[in-house]
Amino acid sequence: MSSGDSAGRAAKDDSRARSQKRPRVRPLRFLSQVDPSVRREVFGSLFFTGPKSRPYLVRFSTLLSLSVIIATYGILSDSAAVVIGAMLIAPLMTPVLAIAASVVMGWPGRLSTSATIVAAASVGAIFLAWLVSLIAPSELFALVLPGELLARTEPTTFDLGIALAAGAAGAYVLVRKQALAALPGVAISVALVPPLAVVGASLELGEGDLARGALLLYLTNLAGIVFAAIVVFVVTGFIPEFRMRNMGRRIAVGVVAALFAVAVVFVPLKGNATDIVTNAQTTTGVSQDVKAWLGDDSPLEVTSLEVAGDEVTVDLVGPEEPPPPQPLGAQLADRLGDEVTLTVRWTERSEESISLAVR
């Protein structure tokens, strides 16, 4: 054997030895690996194929329709308890978690099916809410828009945080059956159906801006839940190690896409949060200006103060006329800008009172 052949074989042996000593890359695990039987059970609760598909879609459509009807009437009647009841029976969380499971398992076919179900359900829920609002008694919301409706039309980054926590809780309950007692709380915190009901109701009322705000809230919940569920599935050992090794790139693409969706909704949410803080600061400043204009000893009471851009409306109630509005207008112009439209409305009310003794 020549010295060159010996050197070549030795080099190969050294290379093989180094490769054997190199530690195998293992997926990051913070908790114990999910048992295969549990994994199969989770898949059975998220994916319905073959003969199970039709019965599932019938159940899903029925529960979704009922939850939308209940949520819409609860929102229009301004009843938080009724809206919570709608959350408890809403089935939309199942296909949303199926999207997350499809991403981490690298199943594009099931991902497409689950996403289609969510999209179709969303459109159907909006239409049904619009229809319910159309036939609902107009006396429910003729004068003032319900608070349950308005509360879901201006989402902020706080709502994204809630969605992330809800998605993590939903996925954790799914893979850790010992936590099933928390399922009702998870259903309430998810809140996917009420924003859709608000979108439909707002469209029927002709409130396009409110509908867009509610739609942003729904998309925020959707993106936050999917991304948080993906993270939980990864760190709980839900993904088999062989799939992580063989399909790691495809899974990574799905995770990045989910993170991108969260980033997309974060931008308008941050803008809403900034606007709310700015408006609150502006309203506080205007309120201080109004109090200074009236004086500390004024018997007049401010019953309403509205600030909308460069328009300020002040409603006063009391026994005497308010002072001339020009000084207040000048002060508000310094605060809000050169041109301010100030409206002061005064309702006369006597300070006299009558005491009655009942024997």
C-alpha cells in the first residue's frame, strides 16, 4: 500500500470521526415531548377528512350561525353577558388552531383547507350579522350606538397582546389535556365572533369607519392567535423531531409568514394607540381651558365636552349665562391651531330645590 493511499484513508477516517463526534442538532424544547397518542388526538380534533368532513361542516356552520346571531343581538342591545354567551359556543377557534398546526407540521394542503374554512366563515358571519341588524328593531340603537359595538372599533396594541395570550392558552389547552378546566376562559378571551358581528352591524348602520376598525380587531385576533399557537406547538414538543429535521425550512417559512402578519397589523394598532393617547391629552387640556374660562366660582356645570379636530363643542347647564366665548376661543386656538370652531350651548337650570316630607 502506498503512502499516498494510507494518507487518503486516514484523512477519510478523521473526517468520519469528526462527523460522528459532531452533536446532532435537536429542536429546542422547553417542556417534555408530546406523546404520539396525544398528537393523534389533537389532529383528530382539528382536522376532519373523508366521511367526517360533512358532519363537521354541518356542526360548524350551525354553531357559528347561532353564535353570530346571539353576538349581534347582544351587541345591538348593549348586553355584555349575551356577547359572552356567544363567545362560549363559537366554533371558529378550531380551524384557526388548525392553521397553526398545519404550519408547524408543514402540511400545505391542510393549511389551505383550514384557511378556506376560516375565510368562508368570516364572510358568512359578516353577512349574517348584517342581516340580523337589518331585521332587528331599530329602537335598540336609534339614538346612541351601543357601547358593546363601539368598544370593538378602535383596537390598539393591547388587543394584540390579548390575542397572543389567548392563542397561547388555546394551543396549550389543546396539547395539555390536564388544563381543560381553563377551556371556557379561553373561549371567552379569544373573541373572534364579536368583531365579525360588529363589522356586519356597522355596515348595515352605514358606519364604514367603525366596520373597518372592527375588521382590524378581527384580523389582529386572527394573526395573534395563529402566531402564539405556533410558538406553543414548537416549545411544547408537539412537532416530531424527524419532521423538524426533514421539513425545517418549510416550517420556518410558515412561522415567518405568521410573524409577518402580526407585524402588518401592529402598524395600524400602534397608530390607534398613539391617536388615543394624543386625543386624551388634547381633551384634558381643553377641559382645563374651559374650567379656567368659567372660573372657580362659576355655578355652571360642564355636561359634555367634545373635541373633533379643530371643532370644540361645550355643553353647559346652570342658572346664569356663560361668559363671552371669545377668550376661550383664543385660548383654544393657541392649543389646537390657528382656526378653531367653538360651539357653546347653554341650558338654563335653576338652583332652587323643593324638599318634601313624607309622613
